[in-house]
Amino acid sequence: MSVSEQFSTFCSNLRMSDDTVSTIRSRYKQITKRINLDYWDTTSDSSHSLYVGSYGRGTEIWTSDIDMIVQLPYETYKKYNDYTGNGQSALLQEVKKVLQKTYSTSHLKGDGQVIGIDFTDGINFEIVPAFINKDNSYTYPDTNNGGSWKTTDPRKEIDAINIRNISTNKNLKRLCRMTRAWKDKCAVPMSGILIDTLAYKFIGDWEHRDKSYLYYDFMSRDFFKYLKDIDKEQLFWKAPGSGRYVWKGGNFQNKASTAYNISLEAIQKQTDELPYSSKQKWREIYGSKFPS
């Protein structure tokens, strides 16, 4: 199996199955319909909702949660904005009760900024109730520290990722997914949006950005080098498109340095015509989804 075939197989292995995608689509429509029935007096299963997070950006892997925004009427915002104490928490609890009409309380929770639905098959949804602004961004509730309203602009992030992914021969999203596999295998303290932000920045200047799987061993090596060389004192970056602050959850540079060194070994073993040993090294980085 060539380097190109190894990484092509690996990238395929990271994707959700067709059955999983079908299940996600069905549940997304059910959630949307429930919100529309109670808030918009319509049975639509497609309006007033949006995939966001890694699934919305197309950078998810098989372990990813499904994030979605459900848009509520402005009158609902006015109602809870007039609360004297934490109207954001009251709003979240109201939307939770609405969703309980469709989903049992046993696997439904309200927490911080989202209502979570944890399904028994491991496909978990995180639902953010929000209000659309004139510029197509959203205002959403944050129940922490007494409650406040915050703004997010996921469409700009989705568009930025999509545009760069096209210009890099689909390499951006694949790099994001590969990096998530490394995060899961090696317990790297990076959020999904931080992975996507740094991969976006890296690949824009990478010399082989328009090549394909044949260069994925080099892409891995060079991205790990990029990550390990980032100043450990840097606390945040700006997300593609929206420019929102993306804060780090911990220093990831040491684990990136380890992955970089292992990638050098993997590449050398491939050069030495030791393909099995090379693949075992990649599995140390990326886990069992990398072909053995």
C-alpha cells in the first residue's frame, strides 16, 4: 500500500457512515420541526435551524457531536431579556421543556449555552437557541455568571472554511479531520474550532496545499512542526471568517513536538522500504483508523 493509498484509506475511515449521516439528518429534522411547531406555528422540518460546529464546517469525524442552532422569534428574546435575573437560564429551560415533548427527559440536559440530547447510540446533539441579527449573525444565551447575551457568526466561518478547502484541493478539511484523530488518540488539549483555525492558517501558506494524498505524510509532518513552534504564551487566535476569539484550552505544543518526531520516523521508514513499520508509527499518532 503506497503512502497515497494509506492516507486515502485513513481519511475514508474517519468519516461517518452513511447510516449515521442519515440518522443525524432525521434527528435534525425532528428537532427543527419541534421548535417550529412551538415557536413559529409551522410544521417545517428545515427552516429556522442551522448545522454549526465541526459538522456545520464539514470537519467532523466519527466521534464528533452534532451542533445546531435553532432560531427563535424576536419576541422571545424580548421576553427573557426583560427578566430581572438570568433570563438566559429561564430561556434554556423553556426550550428544554419544548424538546421534551419529542424527546424523553432521561437523555436531555440544559447546560451553560446549550441543550444537549444524548442518544443511546452515541450520536449526541448540542442545540443552541438563538436570535438572528440583521447581519445574519446570531445572539445566543450564556447562563454563566448571572447570565448574558453573546454573539456568534457561524455562517462566515463555514464560508471561509469552504472557500479555502476548495482552493486547497479539499486538503483543509481532511487535515482538520486527521488532526481530530490525533487529538482523540493522544488527548491533545485543543477544541475543534482551534484545530480548524490553526489548520486554516497553516495550509494557506503550505507549499503543497494543492497536492493530494501522496503529500499527506509531509502535510502531517509540516503541520505538527507548525503547531510545536507556536509560542506557548499565545492565548488566543481569530477564527476564519468571523474573527471571533478562539482561546486555547492548554499547551498542545509538547504533544505536537512528539507527533512531529514520530512523523519523521514514519517517513524515514517508508523511505527505507519498511512500509509496515511506517504505518505503525502513523498509528502511534493517529490511532487505529490508520491502516495497519
